Amino acid sequence: MSAMSALATRDRSPGRRPQSEGPSRELATGIAGTRESGAPSDHSAKSPSPSRSSSSDLAYELAHVVQGPATPAAQKPAVGLPHLFGLLGSGLYGGFDSTCAVLRTLGLLPAQRGVYWKGHPAPRHPTPCNTHPTAPHLMDPMIASGAKCRGVCGPDCAQSCRAEPDEHRCVPDSTGLRHHICVYQGVQNCGTHRGCRDHDACYDWCSEKGHNSLADGCHRWCDLGCVCDFGTLQCIGWALGKGPFDGRLRFYDESVSQIIGPFPGTCPTAALVVTARLRQYLDLKDPTAMLDMLARAPADERLHLSAAPAERDQLLATIGLPHRQTALAILADAPSWAVPSLDAATVHLADRAIQDQHRDVALSTLLVALRRRGTVDPRLAGFLYVGGAHAEDALTSFRLVQDPVTRARRAVPPVRVEIYDKAFVDTGWLFSTVMHEHVHVLQVLHGYPAREFRQGQQRSRFVERDEVESYLWEVEHAVGTGLIRHAAQLTDIGRRLTTHFTAMPGSLQARYRVRVRAALALVAQVAAGVPQLGIDDARRELVRTSRAIAELLSRRRGRDDAVDAQIEELRHRRAKALVTVALVDNPALQVVGPGDPGTYRVATPDAAGGIRYLYGGISVGWHLAAASTSAHTLGGALRVGGQMAVAGTAIQGRVHPFPPDIDFDEHVHVVADDKEEAARRAARRIVAGVFRISTGPRPGRDDLEFRHLVAYPVGRGSTAMSLGQLQRPDGVSKLAKLIATLDGGNLNTFWRGFLADGRFINLTRVVFVTARRPDGSPLLTARGSADFNLAQLADPGAIPATPLARFAWDMCCDARRRARQGNWLKAAKRAYNYFSTIGDTPHMAALEPVFSRPEAEMEMYASVVEALRYALLEWDRDTPEPRTRILSATMARKQAENVAQKVLELLPDAGGGRGPHAIAEELRAIAGQFRGRDRWDNLEQAPWLAQRLQAVLKDIRRHVSASLEYRVRPVIEAPLAAACRHCGSRSGGGGP
């Protein structure tokens, strides 16, 4: 049974309130004195007969069991039906009346000993939302028993519970000058009774005292308390979640809920604004006009309307039942049912404009939404509506410019895209048409090699290829555009795809045959009325499999091949659902090779204004977005002939708008006769790459320089090499020895440089070295999870699948480690990687707002402070730091001043220690002491200033973490503790 609410009036013990919880030693001794001579000396009630003797024995046993803490068992009690049934079956409670009479006479029933319901457990980690007096109760109070929905009749959140809509509530912050909007999700309304509440309180008391088995004497004592007070049949009914109930309790799932804000002003002030705004809605009188106004309203206005139940209900009632679901979706900023890749407000407004023949407004409405999400870039193309009779739906116009050296050709942005009347059938068809043309925009900005042209014109086979790619986008994204529900529209797309595909020669058809066959099969099934996997079913499948994966991970102790194999089966089962969700969530994603991991790509601008692509598996592609132009600029400079990739938040632009840095990975592969020669070849390439940039009388680049490298062999300690050590005659041979002993480990090469946004930061390139003999046999191997955490800078072909369990485990363990350290932003990022890997979309959604907050943006500039600190150091631990040749003292002062301004603009004051103003002043004071060391004004090393910058960095991150803790901890703590509770066991670890 489970628990809640205020304590009902109850006759507990004759005329007095219990003084202590649990039976006393004196009462236990008194019971012992009533035992018959020769009674069993152990504490088991062996006889089922209802004799005075057996009743005394049972009372004696229970008194001893519950009078003090037990030795904790290794395992917490399983959450399930109370053990009452097993006890009844054993005949232990054969003499209920006499046993109850003895316990009641001696004052040993739980209620008589002060073990009864005293209210819900206080939140373990208070937040503005879980401490609000009218908030639902915590579904998981994180108590010793591990049980949920305390006070509810039945196990945990039992069958008496019914789901309710999410709740929004305005709550004041600690200052009283601002407020938050709490979004309570996973709300459950459950039946309760005094007997269920007391029984839950007793079970929880037992767990707190260390009695960790439902079969132990303490839990049996709780069962007896229910039976003695309410009768056997009634207690069994409650254990099954049945009534009668004396009330209802409401709970919410804190781990998937959100705290939004803070917003200026108090809740009463916000309520006045909402009331005034509601009057403006109601004055329109026309429900459709109200819906239009609601769809155009800012997100904050809709959020505050949701947090005012009376005003929200009045508005919904006036809008009327036919539009209620649309209004609710708009209020929640939810995806459209008709066009799931777009939000409901955008689709409503675009549909209305199309119906009213305002086609330019419909197009503008759609483009605003796509630009806001980063799906289309206004710098690349201009979309405009052109009326009149046209045979096509749309047309992309461009001028190709030839490179004088390579003779390759590509367009110059912005490209012109004209959208014609035929595209305005509905919002889904318009969206699909715009994205078809957007694929063409990316194609012409990416450019074409010289071999595709003849006499200045692109050869027809390649024109057909471009059309095939655009039409494939339309079919592969048919769930997101809604075309999947319009057989005639999808059939039309299928005919066009077939026409262009058959016009290509066989050599080009081979490249696209698998995708085209799958697309045409989908078209045929939709035309035949075969039901397809919809987005709602796909999301539910991801949630189901994520729970199964998390449960399997909870059994994992380091490496566990059996568990990992079961997780791979779940991964295979959910593959179609994952691909469906990823393509709906990320319309910018293009399929290269279908499946999981498959190969997918997203366009990203380069420094010259053209387009390049980032490639990844479906788990990477899900969140992949256009990255900084530095990804290709610096990545190309660092590359030493291997397969170059980008990692971290830099490739998760769909959810991380503020990546603090760019991490690179390079897979260097060599062929040699033996391991030593392979290691030497790899070492020569790596050292040559360092020398190309960071040696010589002048720097090889003015935006990048080498610091040092560290080898991380598996199972052994790390070894660092400085730039000076690499420059020695034996530098290559020493590095080769380190590479030969990596045994699956890697090299971390550390750099610093300037990003395209102007920030000076530290950079890391992780190098994985593999080698084989000419006959193909392996010499050196490397471990990685490219399908989960890397975006390749060039098409990698097939991306090999690596164990999902291993990467999820590493992310989960590392998130817990970061949380223990109090680094809540990094913990949130690692936890998001974990949730994304297993497909836990509710917890992903709960974390995503964190990454758009000012604290996350502030971390971008904290990374600048860190880079300045290292530039001032003479040693990084035991490794000498080279003097910078790319950062002048003047530029260092500008970087520090920029950070100081961002501190004042973005950094919240979490209290304790230096506040933002003092931090900014300290930064400026430190920057005033930066000095140039030569005629180029290169920054002079100053370890004492580096020490002061370290203190500043610590202060910035303390404020960031402290202000994020109450947003992050409730989301990640319980699910991570359950899934990777064995972190550190055997080969299990704390992640990368």
C-alpha cells in the first residue's frame, strides 16, 4: 500500500500519545515473561494454532525485531504487494484475534508505538516547485524503502491511480520579486485510506531502521497492524489497490517535470496581466479569432495562461469543443498532430493563411518557424512567393562559379527560391515543397566537381540525381510533414521519384537503390491503406524500450556480455521507432544510409560561404545541427591524414545552442608488417602535423597552436610529452613506443586557438590509432563509440555499430560522478547523452531547457578564462607549457574584458563568495597586468596571474552549478542511481 495527506482522527492508545516509536525494551521483557516454560528459544512462530502461547511467542518475536535498527541487508526491499499474502498462506497469522489482543493489550501495535502516518516525506532536495503548498506530492520521494506514491492503496502508484493532464503553477522565488512557472508532469490521482497510509508509514519506518526484506519481522508487524485494525479481507483489498477510499492523493513525476523562469514580478502581478490579457481574448468573441490570437502570442504569455487554471478554462470554454485540442496543443507549445515536425501554432496559422488565400503570409509563417529552429538559414537562400500560373510547385535559381584551380563549381549565396501556387495545398505539402527546394539549395552551395560538367552545363544524369535526393527527403520525412496520412500526395511524390530515378544511369542508380526501393515500398503501402508507424507510436516504443534498457543496465556490473547482448536486441527492436522520431524531430537531417546506426548528414556552412556536411549515425544525427565554421577550418588544420570527426556539444546544436568548445577525434589507420613499424608510421604523421603548425621561426597558423599530448593506454598510467620533447631527435621514437603500448587506448593532443566567434579557447584532438598487416590481420586496435558520439567531417561510408550498453553505462556513471562533484551543468550534459542513447525522451525533454539558459551560455566564456589561464602557466602539472605565439597581450585583455561583460550580463548570483560584479572587477584587474614579451606583443607567461584566474574560474562555475542544481538534480538523480548503481564494480567505471 502507498501513502499521503493529513492524519485522520484515530483512537490510538488508551488515553495517552505514544512517547517513542517502536516497542520498548521493557515491553519486550514483559512479553518474554509471559512465555510458557519450554517455549522455543528462537524468534519464529512455528505453531499456526491460535493458542495464548503462540500469540505470546509472535508478540515476543515482533517486539525484539522492531525495537532497534537491523543489520542492513545488501538489497533494498522489492516494491510489490505487501507480504501479507505470504504470511497468510504460511498460517503464521492463524490466530489473528488472540495475537491482536495480546499486541493491543501490551501496547505493541504500530499505531500504539507511534508508527503511523504523519504526512508525506519532505522533499529530499527542496525546489520552488516541490515545496509549493498546493503542488502535487512527489511520486518518488527517494526514501529508504525505494517505494513510490506513499499513502496510496496498492503497490507504489497502483491501479487506483488515474493519469491527469500536466499542471502549470506560478510559484514565487526566494527573493519574492520574481516567479517561476512549474510544469508538473506525469500527474497521477490515486485512491487512499487511513489504513493504507498507516501501513505505508510503517513499511517506510522499517526500511529506515534497516529492515530491508518484506518477509522480515518488522514488515510482518506492519501487516498485523492493518489486519488488527481493519480486518484481513479489507487489508487484502487495499493491497490489491481496491477501495474503499477515504480520499484521493495527487502525485507528479519530478524527474520529467520542469521549472521555467525566473520571470520578473510576483505571481499576483502576473495574474493581473493574465486577467487583462484574457479580457482581450474574450472581446474577440469569434473562437477562430481567439485561436489565431493565441497562436500568435509569445510563448511566455501562453505559459502564464496555462498557469492560471480559471482563466485558461474560461478561454478554452469560449473557444469551444471543436477547437479545444488545437488550443491545448498551442498552449503547451506542442507539435502539430497534422505536421509533427512543426509546432501546432505554426501549422494553425499557416493553414488559416492558406484557407484565406494569403499565400505570402503562409510561407512567411512557415519560414519563421524553420529559421527559429535552425532548419533553414536565411543567409543561404531567399524564399519568396510568386503568384500566377506555373507548371511547377517551386523553382530554385542560382549561378555557379568555377574555381580557377580545381574547376569545381558552386553557387554563391543567397540562392533564390520561388514558391508557386501549386505548393499551397495545405501546410504539410508547403513544408515538404520548401524542404525539397532547400535540399537543392544545399546541393548547389556544396558544389559539383568538374567531371559533372560538359561544355559548361551540368550533365543531365547529375541533374536527375539532385532531384532524386530531394524527392527522397520528401518520402523519408513523410511522417514529419504529414504526407504519410495523404495517400494521393505521397503517391504523386513517388511517381516523380520514379521518373527521375529511372532517368539515371545504372552506376548512379546503384548508389540510391536501397533508399529508393524502401521509399517506393512505403508509398505503395500507404496507397494500399497499410497502417504505418506513426510518431506517437514511435515515441511510445522508444519510451518502452528505454525503460527495459535502463532495467537491464541496473543489473550490469562493469562489463556484462549477457546484459549487453539483451540490450542490443532491444536496440534492434526499436531501430525503426528511433529513426522515425529522429527524422521528425530534426527536419534538417538527410539520410545517406538507412538504419541504426546507418549514415545521416546535416549541412553546415564553411568559412567561404559554401556548404559542407557533418555525418553520423542515427543517434548522433538526432541532435545534429549546423556547427561552427571552425569545425571544418580547425579540423582540416589538425588532420594528419586520418578520418576526422567532431565530438561533444559542438555537434548537438539542436539542443545545445551554446557549445563551450570544439573537441576533435581522428582515427589514424596504417598498414605495416609489425606493430613497431605501424607505431612509428603513426608517430611520424602525428609529429609532422604538430611541427606543421607549431615549430619554425614563425607560427604555421595564427589561429591554432600545440600545447602537449598525453597517452592513455588501457590499464596503465598516462604519459605526457611536451612540444620540446617531440622536437628532440628521439621524439618520434618515444611517441612510437607509447602508441605501440596503447592496447586499445588513445592519445589526447591538447591545443589552443581561436574559434570563428572570436573566442580564445583550449582544444582537444583525441587520436585513435589502428593498424593491420598487408594480409588484413590486426596489429593495433582502438576502442570507440563513433555511432553514438562522433560527427565525421567527411562521408565515412558505413558506420560500425558499437555496444549501446557500454556507451550508456559510461555516460551514466560519469554523470553521477560529475553530480557528486557538484558540476551540475556537466552532469546534465552527460545525463542527456545517457538518456538520448537509451531513448528516454521524457527525461531528455526535461533537461533540454537547461542548455538554453544563461548559465549554459556563461560556460562558453568560462572556457575563455580557462584558456587564458593555461596561456599564462609555465607548467601544466609536470608538463611544460609552451609560450604562446598566437595570443597577444592586447588580445588577451580584449578576451578578458569580453568575459567580464558576459559575467555581468549572464551570471546569476547564487550567493556565497564573490558575486558577479566582484568577479568582473577581478577579471579586469588581472587583465590590466597582462604583458607582452616581444615585439609581436605575444603574451608573457605569469603563473601568479594564472592562479588568480583559476580562482575566478572557480567562482564562475560555482555560481553556474549552484543556480542549476535545483533544475538538474531532480531530473537525473533517481533514474541514474537506479540504472548505474554499480558504477565502479569490476570493469565498470566513471566514464570517459
